[in-house]
Amino acid sequence: MAALLALAVALLALAAYGDLRRELGRLARALDEARNGDVLTRFHSRAPGLRALAAGFNQILRRLHDLEAQRRRDEQRRRQLLAALSHDLRTPLTAVLGYLEAVAGGHLDPVTEQQYLATAYRKGRELRETLDRIFQWARLDLEVADLPSPRINLAERLRQVLIEFYPAFHQQGVALQPELPEEAWVRCHPDLVDRVARNLVDNALRHARGITCLTVTLRPAGRTWELVVADDGEPVAGDVLANLFVPFQRRPGSPGTGLGLAISRQLARAWGGDLRACPQRPRGLAFIVTWPRSEPAAASRAAQAAATRMEGRPGEGAEPR
């Protein structure tokens, strides 16, 4: 009897050992598949001792799959950026060289020569603007990280920016309708406010087709301030709207580098806010920027409280209450 029991135990152990070897063989094959680049392979085991190992193995493979997918997206985005850069740099540079080559040939009359030089100069400025925007984009994270966030009156800062654009509004026949409060306190570096506000106003003047009016509104919204820059231009197609904040993407035929809105959104998110676009009805497009509201400084609150207490005290020129 004991011999039969021992034989049964031995057979069970041999069967378990055989099952374990098969399971380990399956795991080895799955590892080989993963090593050869198949991050979609998975390993499942019924063996109690291998279930935790299988779960960990699959978790690693899922993570590798996500990383590979992200790498492919980044590579595709990198290729698109390089293609856009090549186009945006080559086009004005080719024009500059073409006009200068014609002038250098010495066969132009004085009037045409001056026209060619003026065109080459304008194209050169476009090229410099493109390079400046690319430089801003490349240094964006580093620049923002080094800037302090003082408490500023956002409304006053926006008024100063809008004053700069008055000649452009007058020249293009576009009406400006600012709706700004006296005070709107936020914590943000003034240069960031200026860059975002200028980008949005400049974007409307340069890219909004059929624009006759631009409304710039600053309004409270819960714990944030909202800046709404809304034009009354032609409706924007859905595919264009979806790519407004993608670097180097712009509406066909529009000037510029396609970086202004992408930079503006990244700046807005750097101070804890955001930037989004919203179509208007029946026409037009609105850009909405948010800033976290800043509470009054401690000294200011103390001064306000002291003034309130003084109002309640009898004194010179005051009536007792």
C-alpha cells in the first residue's frame, strides 16, 4: 500500500514537473517573440506558481507597447516638423536669392531693381521672423522656468498691449471693442502676458478672413480670469480648427510659421491656465485664455480692513454712528 502511495505521489510530481516545463517553455517562446519586437504577445498560465509571473510579464509588455506607440507618434511628428521647417525656410530663402541674383546680373532698370531689392528685403524679414519663432519654440520651456511670477494687474497689462495695435486696426479698417475691468489681479510674468496677448491679436488681424471687428473681453469665471479674443471673420473649417495648436500647422494660404498659437497655449499652461478655441455663431472664432485669480496681498487686505475700521470711528469731519 505504501509503495502504491509513493508511486502515485511520484507520478503526480512527474506530471506537475511536465506541466511546469511546458509552461516555462511557453514563457520562453513569448520572451523570444517580445525580444524580436512583438510587443503585442501575451503570456497566460494556469499554473498557480506562474500566474503572478505571467501578470508581471504582461504588464511589462503593455508598457513596452505604449512606449513603442509613443515613439512612433513622436517620430511621425518629428518628420512633419522637419518637412514644415524645410518648407518655411526654403521658400523665402529661395525668393531672396532669386531677386538678388536678378539684381546682381545688372540688366534691370533702376525702378525694377529697387522693386526687387524691396521684395528681397521683405522676404528676408519673413525668414528672420520664422527663425525667431522657431528659436522661441525651442527655448520655450527653459525661458518660462526661469521667469518669476509677480502679482500684476492683468487688465492694465492688456490695455498697454492693445494700444500698440491701434495703428494696425486703423490701417486694416477693423473695429476694436475692448471690455476690460479696472483691475484683474493674477500671478504671472508680464512678458508672458504680453506674448500671449500679442499673438492672439496678431493672429486675428493676419489670419481671420473677412474680419471687421475684434472684441477683447476680460471677465471673471469662478476662480479664474478669462480673456476672450473674438473676431467676426469667416467660419473656420473643422480640420483647420482641430489643428490650430499643432506646431507648424496653418490654414492653406495663410502667412506665418504656424507656431504662434502653439507657443501661446504652452505659455498659458505654464502659468496654470489654458488656451482653447471656440467657433462663434453665426460666424467668427474666439480664443479663450484663463488665468488663476490672485487674492489681494496681505498688506492690501490689512489696509482695507484698517480703512473700514476708521470709517466706523468718530473723528474730524465724521458723524458718530
